[in-house]
Amino acid sequence: METGELHSKASGAEWALPRLPAALRPTVERALASYRGTGEPIELDEEERQRLLDHIDRQLSSDLAPSKDRANSVTTSPQTDCP
């Protein structure tokens, strides 16, 4: 969403790593190593999984929330019937 480009799982993880809080990086590093290696599932306890999901949810929510600048720049046009 941030760059507007589509990427692979690996390049997405590489992009995300330096942007993640330090405590969440090992989870993504392990997942990336597995993805690039044997593809075996990684061991992830529920608390670790939930911390990562909560962080992602917060980031997406803040990125999708209308900002004052975006809200002021949005214009609407009347709807017309399309043939």
C-alpha cells in the first residue's frame, strides 16, 4: 500500500523488516528464512502471532484512516447513469 506496487512475499518481508519494531523482526526473519529455504512452517506461539497481527492491524488502520488533508482534497461529482 505504501509504494503502490505489487511485490512477492519475500520482497514484502524484506521491505517490512526495517519498518517493524525490533521485537517483531525475529518472527518475520524466521518466516522469511523458511520461505526461502525448505518452506517448512515455523513455530509460532499464539502471543507472538497476535503481537504481529495487532501491529499489522494498527498500521493498516492508520494508513486507511482519512487524514485531514485527504478529507479536504476529496471532491465528489454527481452520479450519472451509465449506459
